Amino acid sequence: MSDRQSNRWRNENSFSPNEVSSRHPYSVGIVNPSGAITNIQAQLNQFLNYIRIEKGLSANTVASYRRDLMKFVEYADSRKLAAQQFDRETIRHFIRQLGDQGLQPRSLARHIVSLRNFFRFLHQDGQVLTDITAEIDSPQVGQSLPKSLSLEEVEALLNQPDPSKPTGLRDKAMLELLYATGMRVSEIISLRLEDFDRHMGILRCLGKGSKERLIPVGKSALNAVEAYLREGRSKLLKRGESPYLFVNHRGSKLSRVGFWKILSAYGRQAAIAAPLTPHVVRHSFATHLLERGADLRSIQLMLGHSDISTTQIYTHVLKDRLKQVYQTHHPRA
């Protein structure tokens, strides 16, 4: 969206606190001529459109915001409160109620972030007078280290697909790419044929916030993808067409749920004890690179982290492993 389009969108959707808008009669925090408080859902929809169109956030991120903030909408509706009527104590009561429902500190912290972004938008848009969430503290969240697979477990996992079947060739290519690139599941299922440069050994990936990055691909993954393209993909398409690299048995784009089920099944076949998710393989990719001397900045670029502090968690993994090696092998440990 251009700056001109962005400004136009904001002008058409911006209201002062005392303004009654005929263009958008359901903006929360605005009183209509009858004196009734309007529906808070409409204001949430404005925010979701803002982060989707102006911020360029992914569909999955927008859906996460929607899930979190719908609980706030339900709370507000049950008490017949508009955004203008909330204060810090009311927000704290809502957060305490979430905690009473069993939400863990990490989930509570995520809900608070969603609320902060929502109220910041309302304040900047002139729909509330103050941002009441600015001074709301998040619960203390302990740093959980990402789980990762051993090299033996990775090898066992990659050997599970049956290369004599089209689906096996596809699965082998997906697993090899997942471990070779550290891509997110949403990124790998959205790969298109033109994103894969076999000659240069590079993938073009469209990540969070529609940010594009180039990721090098190793020989094992390249060979697996080429075998799938040569012998498996056309059989899955059944004379149909698809722009996507990976397709299901009906020739359609593979879904996130489908990918998770495939990976989970191979994890069980490989006798991997812990539940296997795409993020575990992604963490394994980063951890194994770091253990072999890769620098954090390079890992950050390949993972698509916008902030290197997100990548730095892997240094803690490496320190823990070095301690284990020392205590196991040093004669005076």
C-alpha cells in the first residue's frame, strides 16, 4: 500500500472521541445520536484490517490477534462497556479473569501484547482519549529453551518416507527442505515452483509480514526436491496444474494441518519420543548450525527473525550442551 493510499485509509477510518460518524456507525467508544454505545466488534474489525493492510501481517498472525481479542470483546459485551469506558483496573480485572481460567503466564503475556497493540491503535486513531494499557505489566515469563532433535533422530526421521511412492517422494523433499532451511510450516507449504532455483541452490521465501528472504539449500535437499519434481509431483497432480511446489493427493495445495499430520506420523515411525512439530525441526536446524560454528547473524537471516534477540535464545541451548559435554567427559568435572 502506498503512503497516499495509507493516509486515505486512515482518514476514512479515523474519528475524534466526540465525533459521530455516518460513514462507520459501529465504531466503539463513539456514542450515536440515540445515546447508545456502539458494537465493540466493529472496532476490532478496524484494527484487524489495519494490521493486515497497513502493517502487512500474515493471515496467521491476524488470526491470532482475532482469537486473543475476541475474549476481550466478549468480556466488554458482557459488561456493556465500550473502549472509552475501560480503565486500568478494568483491564487488570479482565487479565486476572483470564488467569483464573487457567491461562499460563506466556499466554497471558501474549494477550496483553494484543491488548496493547489494540489500544495503541485506538488511541492513535482518536477513538480513545488515553492508552490505558501502556502501564499494564506483563507476568514474569521464564525463558523456555527450544527443543531440538539429535543428529541421529534427524537421520532417522529423514529416512522414513518411502521413495517408491509419489507421496513418499514429496514427503522426503519436504522433510529435507524443512531441516535444510529451518522454514516455518506456513512458508514451506506456500512455496511456488518459481521460488525454487535448482541451479543456484537457493529458495526464495516469503515470510512474516510479507518479508522476502533467500535461503541456501544443501545437496541432500536439492536432490530430494529434484526427485519429487521428476517422478512424484505429476502423479499427484493427475494432469491438473498448481503453482505450488508441494501438493496433496488431490493435486491441491498442502494444508498446515496436513503437513503437521505427515510430520507427526513420521516422528512416531522414527521412534522419536517427544511430540514432533515443524518448530522442533526448525529449532534443530538453528541449533545444529550454531554448534558447528555458524554466527548468529547468519542464522537470524535464514530463520527470518526481525530481531536478533529472538535468535539469541539458541546461545543458551549451546551453553547447556557444552556443560553436559564437560560434565560427561572431563576427568575432574
